[in-house]
Amino acid sequence: MTRRTWATLCACLLLLLTTGCASFRTMPFASPAEKVEDKKAVYLLMVTLENSYRPSFHPRLQTVVVDRRVGDKWEGNLISADLQGIVVVPGAAVNSYAARLELEPGEYVLRRLNANGMVFPIQGTFEVPLYANLSVREPNGVFYLGNVRATVREAKEGELKAGPVIPLIDQAVAGASGGTFEVTITDAWRTDEAVFRSQFPALAKVPVRKAILPAWNRAKVKRATEK
């Protein structure tokens, strides 16, 4: 079993424990043959993860956790990142990731981004808490959620950790248990558009509407994690 597979299985188990149910999904347009007209509504999100606290362990996106309201309950969805979404930025210390989320109409919460950072034999597990509400009203179409940049810095007392505490050594060395994330969400479609359209042929000529996520608020996110 690869480390990536193990990390995904652990994320699935955690999601099952916290929501009571979970489903695993892949991102659309992994294949050039896929077409927009064959999909439900697709939401685009550019993600950049960095670690200024322990620079050898820049996090790599693994999954996006999206909760959907079903009646009076929430259903967890684990959407797996693929190699097609990796965006190489010339001269940058880290790569970005072009995430695509296929969602049917409903009420959602983009709960967090799961990532890992590895320098053999240490692997750190990171969790970027977003807790951003999203209402999906259109059954089809393509929408842009924004550009998320999350950077690990050393945490102060009482701040959210950048990842779980266990395993103790791995998490400490990678900076996950001693760090916290600074997160910004911006409208960077002016630059992100070219990346999405060139990286995914299905998006080359389709209209894309904006549905920018609300600004990240540390206090609000902390309250959400404590519920």
C-alpha cells in the first residue's frame, strides 16, 4: 500500500467518524475526452499550499472535503486530487493545484483541504480548515470559486494546528502539530483563467461564471471546528 493510498484511507475513516457517512469521488476532466455538457455543475478552485515554518515539508493537496446537507444531516464527500491538476509555476518554491469539484444542486460546506508533506522517512499530514458555505443552484455550468493560498507558520498558544498531533514525531518534524495555517481567498481569475483553460481541454471555450468564496475568518473557522 502506497503512502498516498494510506493517507486517503485515513482521511476517509476520519470523515466517516465525524459525519456518520462518507463517499469518495474523483475530479472531472482527468481525461481529455471528458466534456462539460456531460457533467453536473463544476466548480473551479486554485489551491497553493506552502510551509514557511518547516520549508522542507511543503504540503501537497490530496483531497478536498465537501459536506452536503441531506435533510437534517450532513453527508461527507472526499474528492481526490489527481496528477492532471498539478500546476507548475516557474520560479516558485511550490506548485499550485487546479481543483475541480462536480456538484449537484444543494447546500454545501467546503470543510477542509487534506494534504501531506514528505521527506523520507517523515510524512506530515496537514489539514487546511475552510468551512466555507456554498449554495449550488444550477444543475450545470462551470463556476470559479477563487484562489486559496494557505501557508503554515509557527502557531501561537490557542491557535488551530495545521494538522493532527499523532504520529508525534512525523507531525512535529513536518511542522503540522506546531504550526497553523494563514489562509487567503481571492478572486484571481485574471491569471487563473489561462491555467484552467490550457490545462483542461474541456474548459477551453466554455463560459465560466464567478462564485467567489467568502473571505477566510480565523475566529469563525475555529468556532466551526469546536462544534
